[in-house]
Amino acid sequence: MGTGDREQAQARARQEADRLTAQGIHGIALTWVDNAGLTRVKSVPTGRLAHSTRRGVGMSPVFDVYLVDDSMTTSPHIGGPDGDLRLFPDLDRLTPLAAQPGWAWAPADRYAQSGLEHPACQRLFARRMAERAHGRGIALRMGFETEWVVTTDGTGDTGDTGGSGAPRSARDTPGPHYAGTGPAYGMARLVDLSGYLADVLDTLHTQGVEVLQLHPEYAAGQFEVSVAPADPVGAADLAVLVRETIRGVSARHGLTPLFGPVAEAGTVGNGGHLHLSLWQGERNLCRDGDGPHGMTATSEAFLAGVLRALPALLAIGAPSPASYLRLEPSRWAGAYQCWGLENREAALRFITGAPDDLGGANAEVKCFDPAANPYLVTGTVIAAGLAGLDAGLTLPPPVSGDPAGTGRERRLPTSLPTALEHFEDSAVLREALGDPLFEAIAAVRRAEAALFEKATPQEIAAATRGRY
């Protein structure tokens, strides 16, 4: 951003600060999401918003190599105590937080002191990929499903690591005490927590978030909320805002939300499914074409690129050792590298929508979970899809029924180290991410795999379920 742009933004920030102050808002949380999938924050008084917009807020580059337990690793380009970055709030996303009176929120982009883009800023990466697609005449509309488990006892963050591959307290931590324990998808569960869920809906509405649906999910105490699609960066911003809103509402009700891939080993976990559609102007390229189930050739090639890249993309969308406790066959997790029409067991599910619903046709990537950085997810999926376009790929035949029973479909990686091997072999993702970001992601994945190498599945679940 040039000097003139910064001065313009600073003038706007003064107006925004006056507006927020009149609403009784005293602080603004500026967030970014690290490569371990954790939302980190710096906050400023409302009166400092204009200064922060002009000069940014300092933070260390080392957060790009933080792990889920707050320990650090290093990478060829990033690591150690040296250096400083500047966080710049996105004023277009500035939102008063209805569940946290006195606070507002804005996602931040990260720049070097020189004013150049930080090459490992995940949000700027997502923007670059959206612009790359736009240069090809394609606009992406994306949206995340947010799944979480509600507990009554604060079970989650289990603390410090003691050298056994899992935090000390994780080795003796009992399972969570779930809230809303009625049947899967049952009205009884909604009734049990109707006041809490109504507060979630009302708070999101107050913040300008359009909710499409909210419902109980399969696992005990589990719920899902889906919001309206947005541009790729906006979709990732919404994923952050929705999660932190649920966290804030839960705290007001004395509840603890768990966003980890699994709350307990051996159970159905939380998904972080990504929906996407491709557009040219007002035309949805996922329908009214000559390809499979009405796809246009552009849509088919893009989705074929995503399907081809899924083993490598798992290192982005299923980034934790806990992710592979969730990614099991016959649990609607998308454990096989296949696609299908309305097939909830396929990693890539295609939805045609009703004939008169022009925006209804879209694809869903089901193998991702809430441990993922949503900016990395949207950006890498675009990169993989555009590579499919460049190669003129077509989709294989769709799969009907549970692929676990066919013996023909390829299983996606069953561990983080295997997914990391595919990631490190991906020239497409390395080029798109750039070496500093690519190597930082790989370093974090490698270190988290080593952190939990000797841990049992239940220790992994206990150590990670409350961290995200």
C-alpha cells in the first residue's frame, strides 16, 4: 500500500474510531492465523486505530513457525527471535463484537518494516490467488462450514508438553462432559441448548453475518453453522469471525466450544468443509454446461485439479496429527480421493442444486477440518484448481455409495507425515505459496508430527481438541 493509500486509510480510520467510540467500543482485536491453524491477536485501543492503520502494529515473524502447543520450530527463511513485522487492519472487515461488549475485530495483513508484503502472510497469499483466478476471468465464491463440540467443564487446553509426545495433563485427562447430548441431528439436542443457539444466531446477525443454517451434528454435543458464501479472502475472514463469535457466546453461557478435529479418539470429528463455485459475471460455471452433471468445461477442469491435488492439500486442510483420527472411512469425512454427486463419503462432493436455483450448484471439499488455516485453504485450493485448468484435466467417473466397500478407490493419506511428503513434492503448491511460506508450513507440519510421534490417539485428541 502506497503512502497516499495509507493516508486515505488513516483518515477513514479516524472516522471509524469515532463511530466505535460512540458505541462504547474501547479496544480492537487484530487477528491473523498462523500455520498451525491458531488465531493469534494483537489489540489496540480504539483511539489508536488511525495510527495502526498508518504505521501498523508490531509483531514477530516467528509466529509463522509456532506449533499447536506454543512451542517453536524453525525453517530456512523464518525462525528465531530476530525481525519485526507490521499488522495492518482491514477496515472493510472491521466488526463490533456483539458477544464481547467494548470490543471490535478486524483481520490483519502483515507487511515488513520496509512496506513490502510479508512473503509468508497467509491472508495476502489468499488474495494473490483470488487475483490470479480473476486474471483468468474466474471469480470464486467460497464458504466454510463450522463444526464444534459444546462442553460444560472447560475441557480442552491441556497445557505444557512433558517430552512424551503429548502434554503432561493429556495423559490423564478424562473425556469431555458434553452439553446437548440428545440424538444425532435430533430436536432434543436443539431444545437442550436452545437459548445458547439462539444467542449464537442473534450475535452473528448483529455482526452482519448471514447464516444459512444451524443444526445439531452427529457426535455428542456437536453442532454446525453454515454462512453465506463470499470471495475467497472474505470466506476465510468469516471462518475466523464465526469461530470467535461462537467462542464468545459460549463463554457467556458458561460453556466451552471444542474446534479440534476430534474431541475423543474413535469418534466422529469436526469437519471444516469448504464449499466453492466458479463464476463469470452472473453465470455459475458449475451448471448449464456439457460436462458431468451440468458442469462447464472450466468447472470440470478446476475441480479435477483440486481432486488431483488432494493428497498434498491435506497438509493444508488436515494439518494436525489429530486430523487423521477424524479422517476415517464411513464417517462422512471424505477419506477417499474420489468425487461423487451428493456423495457424503467422497472427498469431493458435487451438488447440482435445484433447477431454478442459479447459485445452488457448487462443490464441497469434505476432507478438511477446523485445524486448518482458512486463508491457506482458499488460496491452495485455487492454485490446485487453476493448475487443473492449465492441464485441461477432466474428472474420472463419479463414485456412488461408500468407496470403502469398493476396493477400487484410492485412500487419502492416513497420517500427517504421508500428507507432508505429497505436499513437499507439489511443484504447484510450492510455486503458489512461495518458498518462505511453503517452507514454514512444512517445518510446522514436520515438528507437530514429531511432537506427537509417541502419543496415543487419545493423548493426541486431548492435547488438541481445545487449542483451535
